[in-house]
Amino acid sequence: MMAGNELYVATALGLIFIGLATVTIKRNLIKMVIGFSVADTGVNLLIVALGWFPNRTAPIIDDPSLLSDRATLAVRSAAIVDPVPQALVLTAIVIGVGVTALMLAYVIRLYATEGSLDVSRFGRMKW
Amino acid sequence: MKQIVSFLALATLAVLLWNLAPIAMPSDLGPVASHYVSHGLQENRGSNLVTSVVVNYRGFDTLGEVTVLFLSVSGVGFVLRRRSGLKVHRQRPASEIITTGARMLFAPTVLFGAYIFVHGHLTPGGGFQGGAVVASAVLLLILADRDLVLPHAALGWLESLSGFGFVLAGVVGLVVSGSFLANHGIIPLGTWNRLLSAGIIPVIYVLIGLKVGSELAALLDVMVHAADEGEAHS
Amino acid sequence: MVSPMLLIAVPLAVAFLLPVIDHLGRTATRVVHLATLAFGIVVAGDWLYRLAGGAATAEILTGGWPPPFGINLRLGTAEAVLVLLAYLTAFVAALYLADREEESNVRGTVIQTVLVVGAIGLIMTRDLFNTFVFLEISGIGTYALVVFGREKSGLEAGFKYMVLGSVASIFVLLGVAFLYKLTGTLNLDDMAGKLSQAMVAGSGLILLLLLVGMIAELKLFPLNGPAIDLYDGAEPGVMALLVGTTVNAVFYTFAKMTALYEGSQWVEAITVVGMLTFVIANLFAIRQKKVRRMLGYSSSAQLGLLVFLLPFVRSGEILASTVGLLVVNHTLAKAALLWLAGIEGNEELDGWRGAFATRPLLRVGLVVAVLAMVGLPPFPGFWGKWHALVGLARGGHPWWITILLLGSLLEFVYYFGWLRRVFDGIQERAEALRPLKWTEVAGVVGFTVLLFFGVRMLGEAWGSVAALALAAVGVVLVLASVIPGRMQAAVVLLAVAATAWRLWGTQLVLSDFRGLILTVVLFGAMVVSLAGLGLPAPRKSYWGVFLILVGSIVAMIETTSLLGFFAGWEIMTWSSYLLVSSSQKGSRPAFLYMVFSGGAGFLVLGGLMVALGGGVQTLAGLTTLTGAAALSAWALLAAGFAVKAAAWGAHIWAPDAYAESPDLFTPFLSGVISKLPIFGLGVVAAAIAAPAISYLGRAFDPTHILAWVGGLTAFGMTLLAVFQEDAKRLLAYSSVGQVGYIILGLAVMSPLGWTAALYHVVNHLLFKGLLFLAVAGVIYRVGSRQFSSMGGLIKRMPFSFVSVLIGIIALAGVPPLSGFAGKWLLYEALMERGWLLLTAFMMFSSVIAFLYCFRLIHSIFLGQLKTVHRDVREAPWPLITAQYLLVIPILVLSVRPRWLLDPLQRLVADRFGSSTLQAVGDNTLVSSFGYFNAIAILVLVIVLFVGLLIFLLTAGPRAKKVGPLDIVYAGEVPPPPEELHYAWAFFRPYQRAFQPVLRGAVSAFWRDVADVSEAIADAGRRFYTGNAQTYVLYAFLLVLALAGIGLAR
Amino acid sequence: MSFPLKLMWSVIGILVAIAYGLLISGIIRKVMARIQGRIGPPVYQGFIDLGKLLVLRTATHHGVMFYLAPIFRAAGGIGLYLLIPVVVGVPALENFSFTGDLLLVMYFMFFGSLGMALGAAESGHPHSSIGISRGLSQMTAFELPFALAVVALAASAGSFSISDIVMAQQGGILHWNLFTHPLAAIAAFLAFLGMNMYAPFNIVGAPQEIPAGPPTEFNSSFLSLMMAGRSIFAVAKMVLFMDLFLGGATNLLEVLVKTFLIYFWSVFVGAVFPRFRTEQSIRFFLGWPTVAGVAAVLLVMLNR
């Protein structure tokens, strides 16, 4: 049982690294897209990790024991993890989905125009 | 050569980022977060604090989020509006098992998705998750039968109206309590942990669920038919 | 009033509904779309109006909670301006794209709408994560829209852009998340407050991630590759839309973020990256052969400039409004240019030769937009740049100013290189063009008109009614191109005459420097426009622009503020550039003229900035400068004016500009425009000369440099003039040489020297104007400028001959005409100053002038008359009249030089005290060195002349006139006149003798400068390999580099 | 002295000067002939030519400028003579030197040549044009050393006034600029060779090449006027050099001697050297004479 969340951070960084490495090194467009979603996942994991606290429950108040004061419905702040990063992640994920979808659409069309998925084939405009 | 440089650069970058780990370590809740924790339930009556943050406190983000999805779906449609130059060899039709399984699973999956976004303010999940599940049901059908033609008109209406509804809800808030997407005095907040509580939040989340579901379905449809002959239908 | 929230909510709702609305048909979609945008324009405009009227900034809450708990938005003046701009651009862009939407579909419209929403969200939101969301909306919108129309290239560019954009957004997202972790809030203002104490080890890295992400989003060097491809590959109309919406929004977002960088180690990084982008992008642009790619580089450069300024805005050295001016200027001008590029449709720069020849309106639009882009007055960009520079000067950043001006000069090079091609070969592009819909043109016209709001500031800066009136009439004339040229000339004549009438006695007094120059200008303008009654105008807009030119000069002379002066100076520059370019082969020389004038302008600007840094505001205040400041200001100003005067070393632009400019304009260019640098030297530079010169003490006197530059100019240009085969080129070199004498005279810095110089200013206007007009008449009749194709015209054009005769005698300085007094004064002054060698040197070069004087009159009027010219007519009467308007004052000056010298003496006296020049009796001028009596000489000559004439007529037989071919020819029948006329290579032996000094080292030097910079640009732009992965790699390397530098601190 | 009287004296002066000019040119031709082993024309040949030309019956001209050319020429010569004080201190012989200083004189020198060039050019004869081209070229060339010399003298005398320059040289031969400013003298006297246009600088007339050069087309009375003009022009130049370098003169005899010496200098050189080509002559003047002149000026500057 780890006190901090090095594990998550390390994993997240690892995912980001793998993703971006794929993006910059693999020449296949599809793989580049995959790389991006891997990296996105890494970022999302990192964000959640930022809001994570050891032995606290999710920010869903389904039993009164979590409340410090029933009248004002105030929640014991030590009881739950930070809800904000989770909200942010939700948004980030959806955005990631959107971008990935668009990228795939691009790949489809690029393949249609060039008949190839090699990124180096798409460098006509330069200098 | 370039690959090596990229690799080294990235490695260095990763090492560099590792310096941020200490910052990432658990500390006390920030001022905003602790406000949500201590007042969230009272202010929104939504048992799922994440949902109150997503739909109310940071509802504007969520509107943007929906917009992003909508935009990317339109974008995909726009990018794929031309069908020229793609030749996809037809694969043989899906097997009996898949078709039957898909038909069997479709209704329960849709129901499950609906459940998720209807209970978004009480239980984990919400509009997006629910919508995604619903869309996955559609995906099942498509897997079973590639030539399946979805009811585009209906999806379109659903998409548009649910999105419009979201904005409308926001504007209602603006009119009623002077703040966009406000959750006061529109629908009574009710008591927490009940299905009918948290004011307008569930309404919005249902709309989101419908929108996400229909949009993702449309997205799948466009992508699957990217290679079909003829102009895309708008 | 309407809640600003609706600026976002309404278009969003519409965007959601559009797919449904589309079922009612495309028209419905389009109407709703435009209606929404119109709604936005109205609301935003209303808000801007209120805010400008002092209404409180609108703070908008969402979710019903105050910040930091809920996301809040803000609508202040800056936001309102940008929002309005976004809606305007979107509206016009929608019109522009309307006719291409057939091949698009409703989704295109949806995306356009959402793009606007994204931009406005970015502009208004005060929440960091919300910013990220809108960044993504704008990004995705862009990715989706760039495939509009031109699919293949759009796809490639879009993909690269998307790849880099996604990496950027990863960086931004990481940055945002960690910032939340650090400060526990996402509200920008809240965070900016908390950040300073929340800073812990390594938190600099977080800001760096955010910074690099934003650099990519902002398209700054080195991450601007994909963006430039985008301009290259995507539909111009779409790019115009983006410029007005997303680009501005992202910039403003970054401007808001700078609050977070307060006091961090990245502030310098922002400054450096910005300026680097500005210079490098402009440098690479000069080698672009594709129009839209060039525009891409230009946009990147402009963004760089804006970002560069941000830190100074935070530190309060520069006002936000200054940056605002630049933003608005760039948006309007760049969008207009992009639409024009779309309408013209030609990708290659060389394909633009003679573009819009048959569409004057669009051509005017193009010119205006370019002038605005390079930051010339009266357009907003000029005021923005000026105030920015002033801020930098006050803040004491001379080096930033230097680099900024260098970058701007590069901008001149490629933008006017573009115009050069457009003005080139106006004839070629006569073939039928596709008919244009009004919707396509609306944007260009609308935005160029909007650019004119800078005129208000011009009015404030000048405060000269006469000048503004003249310029206004000019603008009217430009637009009213239907009026025939000669009638326009008449209008110009009246306008100038009216101005002269109004200023008569008040400003038009010779005993005051301004008055003197003003007289010169108005007199010159009147003469030229009078001549214009006789010659066809070279271009429809010619006379309008000419009036603008006159107006700007008048303003320049009348104004008291440095700003007013420089504004006038720059307008003078571009209007004269347009006039030079308006002739057949004028485009190339005009380009050179503009580039050198631009350089001169920037030198002058630098000088003024030194002064402004010293807290000087007005021309009068210049005298308060002292010490090193005075010296550097003086040096810069003197250098600038010298370049503009085509002094030796920077003279290469002049001959072609003079020779190729329209015959109607050359007299003005030589007689008046070339005197304005003298005005500058006399009023602006001289004001600080005293402290500047004394600064180095006895060690070195900087006026020596000026003097020798003047001397070399006089000598070198005179010598070159001797060998010209083209009448106008000969006069061109001669003019520059004469200006050399004037510079020399001023450099003497003594009352006598100045008297000499100013006397020469007037005299040169008279005789050189006379010569150019006479030659113009000849060229008009003969149809050639080559000496070899003239000759013997004295028989056909006696009046022109007399003008030229008087002109050259005055020019050569041979007694008894007015020229001699000028030479005499100059030599006396030089001797007084003790510059003996220069004196002899000048005597030498003024004798060389005889050679070309004789060449001129001989090759044109004397010798054998060509058979084809047997019946050419005398020049048109307005021309002759104009010439004799100039002859009269020459004769008057010859009789009584004192009528000019006395006021000049008074003028000079109040700067230097009275000169050593006295008048003994009535007519004898006495200086410390010598004396001469104009009238006595005249009488002597006349008496001798008449006496001998009588002798010749009485004594000896009555001479009988014989034909031109009736010559001593060894009893042979002489060949036809074409072969007898000795005109080609008239001074061949002389040329051989001077061969060693005629190698043209100077032009070689400038050619090298051009080649080297182009080579650098060519090598440099290979940096943009066009490979998406390389661009991503650059992003990583940038992070590492900056981290290496920044975290080391 | 009263104006009419002065006028009379100057008219006499002019006539005498013309006569002297003709005479001296006659002498030169004689000397040259002897050097080349010919008998040569009589000394008074100049007068004969002048008379003959004056009484010729026919004359042709090519137009206004052509007609005026000789007048320019003569006016230039006479005017120049009148602007130079022959004997400083003797009002009768100071002519109209009050009209202007050395600068005026220097510029007036060109008056005649330029005017004449215009006329000659109108004749439309290529030889005239070529001659003019050469003449002007050479003129500018020798102007440089001459100007340098003049500047040196004027600077040291502190004045451009010829009389002042003469006055500055009074008090014995050694006070002459010829000896006080040897370098300037060298420059000026070399330039003088060019002014006189004898060999090796006789490229303008250049017999064997362009028969008579500029005056090719001129005849009868035109030519006579030109001759007169040229001879007085020559005299005026000699007087100028006398004033500048030989300390002026106190009486007419001195004038005669000094001017003759000055003139003989160019004859002497002309007798020895063959003709230059135009560019050679130009390069010559821009060479050592110029160097000498610059040196002279620098010396003066140092002595300040």
C-alpha cells in the first residue's frame, strides 16, 4: 500500500512517453493516431491522480455517515477525494474522443487521396 | 536519425516531467474543491458531487464539451463528405451468432445506458457515459449488419433538439436567476439521494445523454459508410 | 441591453439547430446563419459603444456561482472589440464563402458558426480549464474547416496542423492540471493571485509546458511550420475567417495568461520568441514565390510582434490599446489580402503581373491593405507601431527598437515586391476575367474602408486643415476616376492655388524655414499641375494621389509634433512611391525607391525614438537634447535624410526612379521631393546639431562626414550624368548631384553655408523643374528619351530650346545667370570654414557639370534634325507656360539675388546669428573672402553682346542662311542627318579617362547585400521540412531548450 | 576717375590687347617654324588674316546660335579681360575688376567657350561636335589643378580678390607666389598649358584629325570676330597668371615682359612634345599637376 501516488504518476508519464514516441517515430498514420490516444489516456490518468487521496471514497454521498452536519448537508472534507479533477477528466476524455474521431476521418481521406499511410508522403508543402 | 533524436528528446522530457511528481503528491483539498465538498450537497442536492460540478458549477465547460463532440461529428461528416478514391473490399456478412447476439443485447444495452444517464446525479456515470453505452448498442447492430441504415432524420432531430434543449436550459437559468445554467428556482431541488432531486441537473444530463448517444451513433454511421458511393447525406 | 451570454448562447443554439433547419433548404440555412452573425454584430457593437461610453465592464457568472466556484466570463472594451471583429469577419467570410457552399454542405455552415462561438468563448472566459475547452473547439473547428474546397492540399496542411495542435493541447492540459493542483483554483485571476506564493520547486516547468503549448497554438517560431502550410494549402476565404476569429482569440487568451507569468523566468522567453518570430518569419518571407505562403509567414511575423509586446504591456511600458490597434490593423488588412488572393486565384507571385488591372476598386483595396500591413500611416498599424516604439524608447530598449525596425524593413521588401509585380505589365492582364459576385468583393471593400478609421488619429497628429483638405480632395479624386485626367489636373491646380492663397503672408514667408520650403512645394505643385493640363495623366488615380502627396508634405512642414512630422513623412513616401510606379516601366524602380525610402524612414524613426526616449514631444523640444542622446539622434536623422536624398552610397535607387517616373512627376520629384530631406536636415536634425557636434569635442567633428558625403555625391553623380544616353537619366543624376551641393552647404554649419544651401534649394527647383518640363515636352513630341534619336530640334521647338538654354546656364553656374551666385556663396562658405580641398573639389565637379549641360542641349536641339522629325510640333502650350513660369524667377534672381538672399539671411540669422555676407551699396555682395556684383556683370555682358552684335550686323557682308546639310564636306554630298548627328557616346574619351572610378562599386555592394540576405532566407526556410513528425520534434526540443535556459536561472 | 574716361581707357585696352594677342601668336608661329626648320609666316600674319576675313564678300550661317557663337566668343574674351586688373593701383588699367573676384573670373572663362560651342554645334558638322567634346573634356581636366592652385593662393592671401592677391605679393621677387607657393605654381602652370591648347594639348583644333574642330563651319566676319576673341582671351589669361603668380605689374612694360614669359612657357613645351590623345591629356592633368595642387593646399592648411 503506497502512501503517495508515484505509481499512478509514473504510469501516466510512461503512457504519455509511449504515446508521443509512437507519434514521432512511427510513420504509419493509424499508429500515430493510436499514439495520440495513448498519450491522452496518460494525461487523463495523471489528472485523476492529481485529485487522488489514499483511503478516501469517491465523491458520491450515498450514506449520511459521510456528512459532518445533516442540517447543512456539509460533507466531511477528509472523507472523499477531490471531485474537480474527475470532472475535468470527463471533459478531457470527450475532447480526446472528438479529436481522435476527426483524426481518423482525416486518415481515411488522406489514404483516399494518396493511397498510402506513410506520413513522410504528406510533406509536399514546405520551406 | 530523426527517430533517435526524437526518442532521446522524449526520454529527457519524461525525466524532466518526473520532477513534477512531488507536486502531484496528495495534499489538502484546494479552496475551490473544499467549497464544493462542504456546500455542494446543500447547493445542488446532487448526491454525485462530480455531477454537480460537471453540470452546475462547471456546467459551462460541459456545454463546451458537448459542443466539441457535436463539432467533431460535424467535422468528420464534413471531412468525409467526399467518397472518391476509396475502394473497400466487401467482407463477408457477419455470422449467425453475432447477428442474433447483437439483436438480443441491443435493447438491454440501450436500457442500461438510459439508466446510467437518468441516475447521473445519484450514481457514478452520467450523460456522457450513458450516451456512450447507448451508442455501443448501435455499434453492435452495425457489427451485425454493415448495410444497416440508421434512421438519420430521427437521429438528426434528436441531436439538434437535445443540444438546443441544453442551451435553452442554460438560458432559462439566465432568465430566472440571472445566471446562465443556474440551478435555482427553476425546478425545486428536492431532497438528496432521490431520483427526482438536484433540480435541473438530471434534466440536463438526460439531454446530454440523448445528444451524446445520438451523436456517437451518427459518428459510427458516417465512418462506416465513408467508402460508400455517392455524396454523403447531410 | 442584452446579456453578453447570448453572444455565445445564441450562435451555439443555432449551430445545434442548423442541421434541422437545413431540411427547409439551403437558403434557410444561409439566412439563419447570416441573421445570427448579424445579431452578434449588433449586440457586440452595442456593447462596445456602451463600454467606450464608460459603461462598467460586464462580469458574467455561470451556474449561479461567483468565481472561483463557478466559471465566469468578462466583456470589457478589449473583449468587445475582439468579439465585434470576430462577428464582422465571420459575417463577411460567410458572404464570401456563400457561393462555394454548393460543393460544401450544412456541416460547413455549422462549423463556421461554432468557430465563432469558440473564438468568443476564448475571448471572454476567465477560467483556465474553460479556456482549454474553447481552445479545443477552435482547434477542431479549424481542422474540420481547412478541407473546405481545396481538399488535397487542405488535408495535408490540416493534418500537420492537427498533429502539432494535439501535442500542444497535451502540453496545455498538463499545465492546467498541475496549476490547479498548485493553486487549488482554475479561475485565472484567482490563480494569478495565488500562484506567486504557491510556487514551489519545479513549478517553473509547469508554466513552461503551458508556454510551449501556447507557442504552438500561437504559431510562433519555431513551431509555426504547420500554420504556414495552412495558409498555403487551405481556402483563402477560410483563412480570412480564422484570422478574424481564432487567431485573435488565441492571442488574447495568451495575453490573459501573461498574468500567470508575472515575475517568472519565462518573461524574457516570451519577448525573445516573439521578436525572433517577427524577424525570422519576415526574413524567410522575402524568398517566397507563392502569395498565400508569403501571407502565412507575414501572419506568423505579426503574431510574433504582438506577443513580443505583451510583457511590456504587463510592465506598463506599452498601453494595451497600442497592441489593440495592431491587432485590428492586422485582422482587417490580412483578411482583405486573403480574400483578394482568393479572388485573383493565382498562387504564384509572378502570376500577379498586372492583377486587377481592369478592377480599379480591388486594386485600390490591395494597395491600401498592403500599406496598412507594413504599418504606414494613416492606417491603424502605423499608430500602433509608433506608440509601441515610443513605449520601448521610454523604457530604454534601443536594441529591441533596432531589431523591430529591421524586421519591418524586411516586411517592406516582400510586400512591395508583391506590389511591384502587380504594377508590372498593366497591359498584359486585359483578357476577360470571370465575373465577380458582390458577395466576394464585399469583404475586401468593407475591410479596406474600415482601415481608414486611422484617419482620425491623423487629424489629431497633423492639426493642419489645409493638409487634410488637400488629402481629402485627393482621396475623392482617386475614387472619382471617371473624371478625365486634364480636368483632374485643373482641380489639383485650383486646390493647390487655394491653399497657397489661404497661407499667403501667414506661412508663405521666405524668411522662415518652413515658409521657404512650403513656398517651394506649393509653387512646384502648381507648375506641375499646370503642365498637367497639357499632358495625359499616366494613371487614372494619378492626380488624386498627387494631391495626397502635396497634402502630406504640407502637413509635414506645418506640424509641430514629431509624430505629425513622421506621419507626413511616411505618407509622402508611399504616395510618391505610387506616383513613381504609375508609369509604364516604373514598377521596378519604384520598388527600389520604396525599399530605400523605407530604410531612410526607419533611420529617421530611430532618431526620433532617441529623442522621444529623452522625453521630447515636439520639434521645438528637440533643442533640449544633449550629450550622447543628441549625437545618436542627430546621426540617425542625418543618415536617414541622406539616404532619402540619395546621397552617395545610397544613391542607386535614384536614377531609375527619376528616369522611369512619369514625365509629369519627375520635375516634382527632383525639384520638390528631393528637397524634403533637406527640410529634415534643416529643421529636425539641425535643431540638435549643436550639442551633437560638440559632444565629441575637438576629437572629431561629425559634420566632416556629412560634408564629404555631400561632396562625393556632387562629384560622383555629376560624373555619371556625363555618360548617360537618356535625357531623363542625365537630369536624374544631375539632380542628385545638386542635392549633394546642398547637403555640403548645410554641413558647413555656418550662416553663409546655410544661405548658400537654401539659395540653391530654390534655384535648383527653378532650373531643374524647367529642364525636366522642357525635356518632358520633347519626349512627349519625339516619343523617345534617347539622345541618339533626337537632334536639331531647335528649329522645331524654339521655346523649349530657350528654356533649356536658360536652364543649363543657371545650372552650370556660369555668369550672368542666377546659378553663379549659388556657386559663389558655396565656395565662399567653404573657404571660410577652411575646407580648402572640398572647395577645389567642388569647383572641379561643377565644371564637369558643363559637360552634361552641353550634352543635353546639343544632342536634343543642336546638330542635325532627323528626317522623321521634320514636322514635330512645339510642346503643348500648358507645358511651355509652366516652363516660363520658372524662367521668370530665374531671370529675376539673376538680376537681384538679394531679393532671395536677404530673407534667407534673416532666416539663417535666427539660428546662427548674422553671416559675414554684407551688401555694399545696392548690388555688390561682399563676404569675408570676396565679392561680386550681379547687375554689373549682367550689364557688362549685355553691353558687350549688343555691341558685338551690332558690329557683326554692320561690318562684313550680310550672312545668308544655309541648310543643315550644306556643310564643309570635302566636296562630297554629306550622308543623311541620322548619320551626321554626333550624339551617341558623346564623351567616350572622357569615359576612357575615368574608367578606373566608374566600376560601380556601390551598386555591387548593394547587390551583395541583397544576395546575402536572400541566401540566408533560402537556407533558413529549409528549417520547415514539411514533415509533421519533425514539427512535433521541434516542439519537444523547444521545451528542452527553454528548460535548459530557464531552469538554469 | 570718371566713368566715361574709364570706358575710354578700357576700349583702348581692349584694342591693344587684341593687337598684342595677334602679334604674340604671330611670333609663336614664327618661332615654331624656325624650330621645325621652316621659314614660316610673317609675324604680322594675324593682322592680315583678320583684315582679309573682315572684307570677305560672302558669309553663310546655320541659324541663330551659329550667328551668335562668335559674339559669345568675343564677349567672353573681352569680358574676361575687363574683369582682370592689368596693373593694380593704376585705375585706368584696373578695368572693371570691381565687378567680381577670382571666382567670377574663373567662371567667366567658360562663358565664351560654351557659347561658341553652342553655335558650333548648331552648324551640324560632326567635326565641330567632336572638337567640342574634346575641348570640354580637357577643360574640366585642367580645371582641377588650377582650382587647387587658386584655392591655395586665395587661402593664403585670405581673399579671392585678384587685387588683394597681387598686393600680397609686393616687396621683391621672392614674395611672388611663384616662389612662395611653388607647388601651386607648378599645378597652375601645367594647367595653363591646357588652357592655351598648344601641343601636346592641341586636341581640340587637332589639324590632321578634325580639320579645324569647332570653328570648322565658320567663315568671314564670324571667323574674324572669333580670332579677335581668341587672342584677347589669351592675353587675359596671361595677365591673370601674371597677377596670380608673378606679383602683377607696376607698368605696361612689366606687363609685356611677364606675359610674354608666361606665354613662351607654353610655346616652349608645345615645340617639344607631340599631341596627346584626349584621354591621355585628361589623365595627365588628373595626375601630377593635381598631386602638386593638393600638396600646395595641404601646405597652406598646415601653415595656418
